[in-house]
Amino acid sequence: SIDIPDSGAVGGDMDVSGGEVWFTKANSTGTSLWRYDIAADQFTEFPVLFDQGPADVVVDSAGDPWFTAPNDHSVNHLDPGSGQVTSFDVPDGLSPWDIAIATDGQIWFTSRFTPQGVGRLDPATGVVSTFLTPSNPGPQGIAASPDGSVWFSQTTKGNIARIDNTGTITEAKTIKGSEPFGIVVAPNGDPWYTMMFADKVATLQLR
């Protein structure tokens, strides 16, 4: 483990880009992103001044982090050079939580316990589109797939689902008592995810 200087409590999510690790500080006093340079063994803190701090972070192809701020109902971009944050408000009172970047550069996010449970931000235009997730299934984790779509976990429904750029959602089989939570997609396109209630790791084999 590596000690974080003057960090307080750190409990957020993280992403890796090249030799840099980005993570969020998601506690009641944490309003910052952190960057750890592996080669230099150096930490840099970026204050972002959001209520109760950012939740999840992902790094784009340029090395810039994007993060969600659920209590501020926004998706945000940090310029590491200047420290400037650009915020994009989401409609319908959504609270973005987990975040992913699709292969085309679009920013996707989940908003748990809201009917429009999945959203997409076009970083070039700032336009946010939301997509209805039937039966309010509690979307949580989200991850990009090599084919341009994204997969997300549906905690209360007990399955995972795929959404493409047209907004078409395709659901996997429901498993009672599983509560899927975190999710990633392997290079071959198969999603892997955690089942919090079942205490298992599962995969959906597409081929």
C-alpha cells in the first residue's frame, strides 16, 4: 500500500491512464480528485469543490479525468494543467454515479433509483441524453465495450444490460438474490460483474 499525504479518508473509485492513477475522495469532507504518478511516486490533489465530493472518475484518451458529482447533479471535466473544472448539468434531477467512456468518446453514466437510469454526454456539444430503464432496476456500475456499446449493472432487478448509441437496451437473464454491482468488460467483449448479495463474481459469455 501507499500512504496518501494529508488525504483524510479516501473511499472513492479510480481509473488508470498510462503511468497515472486517478481516484476520488468521496467522503463528507472530501471535495477533490487525486492523481498518483507511479514513476515519480508523487501525489497531486485537485480541489473540485463539490458537495460531498465526486463519486466516480474515468480518464479519456487525452489523459483528462471526467467525474460524477451526484449531489450536484452533474458530470464534470478536469483540466489537469490548469485545474479548471467544466460542469455539465444533467436533466430530470438525475444524480450521476458511475461513469464510463465509450470507444467513440461519449461519456456514459448511471443514475441509480431514477426512471431515466442511464445517461450519455456528448463532450463536443455538451448535450446530455437520458434513457429510460424499465421498472426502475437500480443501475449502478457501467463499463465500455469494444463494440461501442456499454454494459451496466441493474442491482434491484438482478441482472446486467447492454445499451447502444440508439438507446436500445438488451437485458441478460435475471438472477434472484444476486444484486449485480461493479462491472467491467473484457477485451473479447464479455462483461464481468460482482454479485453483492450472492458474494460471487460472474461473467456473461457472449460467444
